[in-house]
Amino acid sequence: DELVDCPRSAWGQAGSCTHNDDVAVECTGYRSSCLAVHSECLNGQCVPRDQWCDFTDDCGDQTDEQQCDTYPGRCDFQHTLCDWIQPDQDDADWVRHSGSTPTSNTGPTADHLGNRNTYYLYLEASDSSHRDKARLAYPYTFRPSSNCKVRFYYHMFGRDAGYLRVFLITSGGSENVWEVHGEQGNTWHRSVVPLISDKSFQMYIEGEVGSSHIGDIGLDDVSLSYACLVANDSCQASGSPVFTCGVGGCVPEESRCDFTWNCVDGSDEINCGAVLGRCDFETDFCSWCQSQADDTDFTRARGVDVIGQQLPVTDHTAGSFVGYYIYIIHASSGSTGRHIAQLESAVQLRRSSTCSLRFYYFFLGRSDSRIAIAMKEPNTGQTHEVWVRPKEETQGWKFATAVLQGPFGVFTVLLSASLDLRQAGAVAIDDISFSPSCKSGNLSLVTTTTSGGTTHVPTGTSGGTTQAHVSTNTSGGTCATTSDRTTITFTTRKPDTMTRPSGGLATGPLVGIIVGSVVLLLLVVTIIIYLVRCTCSNDHRSAMSLSFNLSVSAQRHGITRHESESNNYDQVVQYTTGTSQVALAGVVGPDVDDQGYTTLTQAASPPEYQSLQFQPPPRFICPISKAIMVDPVIAADGYTYDRTEIEGWIIRNQTSPVTSQRLTDYTLIPNKNIKTEIDQYLAYRPSGKVRPLTP
């Protein structure tokens, strides 16, 4: 009753045993098993697990596209956005669409499977401005993972296609983990992006509009891999205050309002008005002052203003070449010593164990540069350094946090950047803010000079002569120091003496008030008259300086404008295009044809005008976008362009779009005359739809 080995001399197709009760085994071949990272299809094929449930039939029998309900974020956009959201804090929106996009020479013609009747998402460049961003966010928090991946298909066709990015967000900030830009051909591409983090995280996909309307971006069939596990509770108590995001999940309170989306919906970057020291440098230096104790100053600039210099092309705030940041630079090598630029906070802070300064920095060049943060006691000028960062290789803007802990009960903050002049280099700073736990202090002292020497007394104390050294930031904010270059002397005296005639009221102060009021009134009237005259004079000079360039531009386009020198836009203005003359006076309401384009009727509508189909005069058309200009500006080549178009062109080419000659001056002058005419022309076109010009 036990198995007995059957003797055999060689392998054969069938075994033979002499015992009827023995078991015979017949081998018909072998089948390999799938690797641990693969799964087996019903047809026996092995497919990597990362490719299961990604909207592609990798098995060949649809096995890998079945039972996919447990895969997070899986959406083909046929009916809705599924679990994905479009945050309110971005600039544009993704659009669900089927078939071809409206703009020719760009965008998909079908979804990623080639079906013209099913839906995908796309970012319409024609409806947005250059650098506008549209975000698609997944509103759930994932557990830390080394294997989580997001899978999707993208389409970027068009000469001016912008950017597509994937961001991973943790409590430490936002990280760009994948990016592609520019035209990628008229086809769909599959991308698999690892989302690796040792912390809980969220993620979103971002599209950015390119420099013209020929650059639509398509997105389809998004999903996350099996290893992406949603966290059960992302707001677990950690002992530190947390901020609850608008779509759920939490981030540390100290990361709120730091110019970075720590919440996937950006809700941590709204309602930030109460956060101290917050500045993106878009309009001025906010509550930060240029210190007078250094040997150089920071400069505000945009990427478009510093083309060709060793400086960032874009700011951090919006990632735009027309966004502002501040910098110091040393353009040559061979000198000795160091340049130091320093900012000081106008606001005074009080001691806190959690208060910190957040900002973004960018090192460029070979100079031995450094950034330092220090606390400063307002009255003694004593400083305490809390953070130093020597030069490092940075490929983009980097985030920094400096904890402000030191010996002072009340203090201001110094941010310093220095350069070694032996080598060329630069340091750029953007998006400064104090953390939400930072609170303003109430110490406001000035230096008081008395006969007995110099003492420090609270502001408002009388007695003696008070000297307050004030560093005035003309861009906003005032820093009180003891070693600044500008000195303002305040003289105080006890009110124990009043000049008055005998037997009457105190007339000295009253007369002084009346005389002072009259003088002040006269001064204000004089300033107003002066400003009005300057404004008129400047407008006149601007019109004179633009006249020649505008005339040349019009002649180059074959356009002749017939009008009086008074530039009265209420009168009849005629444009000659070829042999047709069009008058813009006496025009009544528009009619709309069956395609939605506007035509005009007049009491005596000339056939030449009707033949133009109310096309805009060529001088209204930007040579780059071939569309009516929104913000016409004159470039150094004498031609007029739409501002966003020419700024993007200069960043890419540094040449004239019309003459192809290299530009050495990137100054753009607003073309007010053309702007006025375009606005008047558009007033007759309430539908806002333009029939493209026929070449």
C-alpha cells in the first residue's frame, strides 16, 4: 500500500509500472509562474501590477481592467471628474470635452483610445492668459509609501504648448516630482509618476498655459496604483496645532500662508491678511526695509527685466517671468571683499518658541555667497544670528524656515545676503512671511539726547530733545534703528509757558495754528496744480514720442488712417485697407450671422464695408497671436504687440517677431492710442467674437 519506485532507463512520454496499485505520472510540459511584482491574466500572461486598472488592456483579454473599484482616483471623465476636484485658488479650469478642441493646429482630436465620442479633459489656451495654471487635485491624504504611483495619459500638441506637472504635498511643503513642457507631438503619451514619501501626502496635477493660443493640453484616464493607500485619519493629534483643509485632511498650522499649497485645494493660502511680514514683492517691499547698515541694496525685478543676466527667469509666487522677486548680483570676477544687502522687518515681534521666518531663495553663479537670518534688539542694536545657509547648487527656488529663538523679549528680524566679489554670482529672495504663531511686540523706543547724555525712553516721553533714527522704506514700512543714515530730530518741551497779551486769551498757539493751516492749504493746492500740469505734459510728450512709431507701424501694415490732429475719437475715423474705406461713425447695432460672427448695418451701408464682414483693422491684430490685442505695447523694433505675447516671445527668442533682428532693449511702452481705438471698436461688437483675418 505504499508507493514503489518504478525502474526506468530513460525519460519517456509515459511511465510503466508493474504494480497495478502504483501511481503513474505523465509530464506534458511546464508553465512558469509570474514574478512577485506581476499578476497573472486569465490567458496566462503576466502583467506588472502597476499596469493593472490603468485603462489599458495589457493582458489582451481585459483581465487587468476588471475589478478596479479599489484603485483610488480612477477616472476616465466620461460623466464627471469622479473624486477629483478643481480648486478655486488656481487661474483656469480643465474642461471635459469630446472630439477635437476648438482651436486648429493644437489639442487632441479624440480621447486616448482614439474615440471621438468619449470624453477627456483639456486646458484651452485661447481662454486663458500666458502662465495661467489649472489644477486637478485628489482631495484625500495617502499613507507614506515607496511604491505609490499616479498613471495618466497626456497630449501636448501645438507650437506654444506650456507645462504639465505633478506635485506631491507633505507637511514640509510642495514638491514638483514630474514635469514636461513644449510640444510633444500630435499623440497621447502614457506617464507613470512615482509618489514616494516618508510622510502622509496629497497630490495634484497642474497644467500651465503657454505663450499663445496654439498650445492646448489634454489629460485622460487618470488612476493611482494599488500601493496608494488612503490614510484613515490625517488629522491625528500630534501635539502641535493643525489646520484643517477645505477638502479634508490637515497640515501643520505653522505651514499655513507660506506661499505654498500645503493643502491640495490651496485652502491654507487664503485669509492670510493677518500673517505678519508676508510679502511677494509684486508691488513693493511691504513691511520690509532696506537696512542702512549694509553696503548695497536689494533690487526688485522680474525675469523679463533681467534677461541675459545670471538671475532667475521666473519668480516663485506664480512661476512667471513677469512676477517680481528681489536680488543682489555681482556680474564680474576679480574684485576683493564682499557685498552685503540686508532687509529689516518693520514689525517688532515678541519672543515665542514656535515663531519662524519662511522664505524662498535661489543661489546662482560661482560666488561664495550666503544667506543669514538674525534677531535684532530694537534699541541697543544687538543682534543674535539664528540661521545661516552657505551657497549650494539650486536648480530652482528652495524653501527655508528659520526658527526665531533668542535672548530678546522683543526684536526685529534681519535677512542678509552676501556675495564674495572674487567670483560672479547672485542671490535671489522671494515670498517672505512669518509663521502664524509670530505675534507683534509692543516695544517702541527711541534714542533721547539730554544734557546728561544719551538714554532710551519710550516714545511719547517728554523732556529734552529726542532724536529718532528712522530708516524709511518708500515702498512700505518703517524700521527704527540706532545706526541709520537718515536722522529726524523731534524737540519736546514742557507746556508750561504760553505767550499771550495781558488780560486776554492765549493767542500764541492759536495764531500759530491758523497760520500753519493756511500755509498747509496753499502747499496742497500748489502740489495739486503741479501734478496736474505734469500729468498733462507727460501725456502730451508720450503721445508725441509714440506718434512716429505708430505711423511707421501702420505704414508697414499697409494701413492709412484719416483723422484730424485733435485725435477726437467721437468724430468719423476712416481706415483704408487696399481699396476699401471703413467709417466707424454712424454705425448702428450689430447683427449676428448664423456662425455667431458680427456684421454691421448702416443707413447707407457701403458694399466695401459689408465685404469685410466687420473684420478688425489689421493694426488691431497682434503679429504673434493673430488676434485682437488686449494690452497693446510698443517694442523696441517699433511694432505693436499684445503684452503677454511679446513678453513670452522675448523670453524664448530675444529677437523681433517681425524683423527677426536681435533685440537689445526689452522695454515695452503702452500704446494708448491703439488701446483706445480697440476699445471703441469692440464697443460695436457685444458678442465679442472675432472672425479671424484671412491672409
